[in-house]
Amino acid sequence: MFEPGKRYEYSNPGFILLGAIIEEVSGQSYKAYLKENILEPLQLVNIGYYDGQNVIENQAVPYRLSSKGLESAQRSKHLGDNAGGGLYSNPNDLYRYIRGIENEIILDGKYSELLFQPHIQSGETDAEGYAWSIKSFGEEKIYFAAGSGYGTKSVIIRIPDTGGFIGITSNWGNTPILQLLRDLYLVTQGESVNLPAEAELAKPDNYSQNLGWYSFSKAELKKHLGIDRSQLKLQEFDGRLFLDDELLAASDGFLKLTYTSELRIEFDGNDMIININGNEIKGIKM
């Protein structure tokens, strides 16, 4: 896609390749290597690796909203063992993991430092380390990492200068964790936040004639929304309005996601018009 080092692009296959390298060098499976070199030394009893359909004690069931309504979701995006996903955790053990890095239990100091060094600029005030993003809020530096699966979301930040930590894990794929993270951080800084209000949610009765399936260009959905299909469904569930599994809010004559205004939805007869960051894609009601 570009010459290495020129810019940043997240790559899940890159992590899968990295895991394969670990297996080749260590002579162990990725799962066994994690357990022996990270999980057991740090006593991370609430972090583990999914092994097929094995039952995980105390695990919250992940949920998602599909065209058939609310349903449980598969735990990982991948079949088989690889480093591209398949771990479970809770905020307590994520904090213990960060402390293990800082205390040089699993890596020598010179390697731990590489994780949090800015290797490539990814925004005006953002840079990328190794598997961590480095962000700035005023004069404060923040280490950021996030992940998601089908029906799950997680995010953590570490503030190295103050020792601050916020971790959120969710078993509902529609949880606005970045908004929650932002508000929690602002509260720790003594800032006031505007709490979400029920009145902001879109009322399905106002869009009853628009409910149903819409057909789009598959290439356009893939390019602008990362959705690898050609259809989206506007649906009501439990008195809420969703586009597929995204909860919708109403704002000044258009619909938007509850956690960002970057995507807006309008209707023109039987057409659904989605505008995302200035790019417009149109779907026809089926």
C-alpha cells in the first residue's frame, strides 16, 4: 500500500504474521507462548485465549443486533489459533498487564520503551508506537489501545506521567466506548461533561415508512464503511431505531450515530443517503 515507514495503516494480517514469527522462533504454539511468557508470569487469571468452543468461567456472553433481532455473537472473528484476535480479559487484568510492562517483568526496559516510542505520525497530535497509539491532550501524553470483535469492544488508556488508567470492556457491540472513555477522562481532569439523554435517540415511529432493507453498491459500502456486502437494514428493536446494529440518534432533520456526527443519514423518497466524512453513498429501498 505504501513504502514502509511513510504512513500508518492498521493491519490485522500483520499481527497474524507476527504471531506466526513468534511460533517459528519459539517452537511453541502462539497460545502456549502467551501462557508461559506473559499470562503466568503476570498472574493474569482473567486473560486467556479462546480454544474452539470451550467454556470460559465467568465470561459475559457477547451480543449483537442482526436482521433477526438480538442474538448472541461468536466470540472471535477467526477460526483456529492466530495472533489476530481471540483473547478475552477484564479491566483489572488489563491494568496488571500494563504494570507488567512498566515493571519490566516480561520485557527488558529497552524493548518496553520501543512500544511507546512514536514511530510514525498518524495525526496532528497522534503517533503510533508498537501496538499502542500515543495521543496528546493539551500537555498530557496518553497511551491508547483498543480492540473489538463480534459483539465485543474494549479500550484502555494509560497516562504515564500521573499513573492514570481507564479500561472499558463491553459484551455489546453497540457500546459507545470511545465516548465513555472521553467523558471518564474529562471527569478525571475536573472537566464537566454532557451526559447522553434519552430524548436524543431517534423515535422509530417517525421513520416507520423508511424501515426495511436498502441496496447499495457493495464496493462503496466496503470503501467508506468497511462493510463487505451490498445491503443495510433500518430496523426497530425494543423501541429503538438501528441501522443494522448501530443505534441511531436524531439531529436537525437527519439521523446519526449516537457517538459521532461523522456519519449522517437522510431519506429522499425510497432512497437512503449516507454521508460519511463528505463522501455520499446512496441506497435504494428493496
